[in-house]
Amino acid sequence: MSIEKVQEHTYVHELDVEVAYLNENQTLKPSAYQALFAQLAENHLYSFGAGANVTLKHDLAWVLISISIEISKPIDKCMKLYANTWYSQRKGPYYRRELIFYNDKNDIMFKGSTFSILMNVKDRSVFRKKDLPFSLTTPYPKFCVEASPHFRDEGDFDIVETRKVLNSFIDGYGHVNNRYYSNFAYDAFNEEEKNRLSKLKRMDIYFKSEMRLNDSFTIKKSADQNQIIIQGYNNTKDDISFDIVFKFA
């Protein structure tokens, strides 16, 4: 059946959990969830005619604003995953997408929602016109999790470390690729927090401001019994670059 006749939310993708996605405790690292989300969304958008190969013809690029993930079953080994994703809603400049990952027994492993905008790659402006210069599927308004693109900073933060944006962090759009942010957060975990990853139930990532080559940024942490918040503060721009909230069972 041609892709044009397939309902978007029923289209199945196959992905692999690689050994690099697991830590030494055989627990999926936070960045692995993000990598799997990105791989699924990118492959899917390409298949349905809204990938970078199409958007860049109009000087537009998809930019993530937030990711919300709920974990149902912890992944503790390399395995095959199957996944569905669909465009679920547009409100103003925000495009919402749902994602579900399951194993070969059809058990849901994790699921979530993303909010993205379209950014003009030349002047960094947000695309706000009603009509798009390319086609998107019709929104399928079924949501996987409760989610919002907005997060109000809270908690008393302690400084963990100050870092510098290096060459390897920069992607083809000239800024730090969003996948690095969860690595920065994971690097701030102590041994006890790292050992709790198998009990991770939810992760929310909020991308607030771009970081660029040679920017200085400070990693801050606020932790209590069931929650850890990691904040990346851009010292060069004097603003918050990202917040990541981890919630545990």
C-alpha cells in the first residue's frame, strides 16, 4: 500500500536499542529516549513528506520546544522496538506530536508527546502563518500523555559544574543539538541518582534558548525524594537554555 493511503497513526516503524544507549547497569540512559524519539520523528516526517528535505526548501526547520515521556516498562537490554507516531494538534506556532514505543509482544515500553515550532533558518524567526508551504497530515487528536510546552522554573538549585560548548555539540543548524542536553543532565547525576534510573517514570525536557559554539553554561540541580530537576544556564547569554525534570517511582 502506498504511504499516501496509510493512516499516519497506524504506520509502524522499527528501531533498535543499541548498546551505547545503555549504561553500565544495563539501564537505558536519558539521552537514549531522546535519540529514539528523534529517530522516529525524523524517519516518519521524511516518509510523510514533511522532513528536513522538504522544509529546508522553504528555509524552515523543525525545532523542538519540549518532550514529555512516560516510562511503562524499563528497558534493560538491546532489543527491537516498534513505534507509532502522529501529528495530533496545532495551537498557534506549536505543533504537537505523539509517540508510542512497544516490544514484540505489543507491550508499551514508553510513550510521550513533543511540541515543536517551525523556525526560519536564515533569520531565526518563528513561522506563524496559518498556511504552510508544504503539506502536513490531518491532525489525529489522540494524546499519549499530559504535556505542555511551558515550564515554570522552580526549586532551590545547587551549582554542579560550569562547562563550555565544544565543536562536537554543534549540529547542522549551527547550535547545540538538543540531544546533548539530556547528556549534560545525566552527567550531573551522582552514583545514587544514576542507580535510580531503572525506576524512572517520567522525563520532561524544555528547550528554552539556543546555545552556540564557545558559550559558557552552568549546570544546576534541584533534587528531592522523587524528583530531580536539572537546569542549564547560559552564562554567555545570561538566560536559561533548558530544564529537564526527572520523576521516579
